[in-house]
Amino acid sequence: QVQLVESGGGSVQAGGSLRLSCVVSRRTFSSLVMGWFRQAPGKERLFVGAITWGGGRTLYADSVKGRFTISRDNAKNTVFLQMNSLKPEDTAVYHCAASYYSELSTREIRYNSWGQGTQVTVSS
């Protein structure tokens, strides 16, 4: 089955940038949807954004719209989350996830495979 590995997390000052990567271990196909979620300590896991593998259509949470950008490199089986203008409230463990439902979704239940997560810490 599909296996996901995130990387690129770290510590950054408010206003800085980070780019997260998620490598998919198997072949990709046009119906696959890749999502990003984040979870702060003691809080629920929340939707960040998603992208369709085939068409590159994207969907973002209001909290990150205009600051974060999702993209993918089909040849490298990799999806990226470019995070700009980071705020302390962006601090969380970020997970990538894969969905086989073929439509963009903000719902955690629609995603079938999950990466182990990468820590992002934004200081003021």
C-alpha cells in the first residue's frame, strides 16, 4: 500500500518560511488526492490544504489561505507544502495524507493513509 514520509519541519521565527515535502512510496495516479493536516498539543487535528494529483486543483483552510501553497512533482512522487509568513499559531505537527476518494475534501475520515508527521515550531 501507499506509504508517506514527511520532511522539512523545523524551527523558524514568525514571518519566516518553511517547505515541507511528502514522498509517496508507490506509483501515483490521477485520482489520488493528497492532503495536509496539522495538530497542536491538546488540540484536534485540522485540515490545512489538499491537491488533486491529476489536475493540480487545490483547496485551503481559511487560516492558511494566501500564506501556504500546495504543489506536487509528478516525476518525483512528491507533494510540497510551502509555508510563508508563518505565525506562532502555525506551530503543530504536520501530517500528509492520501485519499482514494478522488475529490478534494477537508474531512479527515476521507483520507486513508497517513505519514508520521514533522514538527513545525514558529517562535515570536
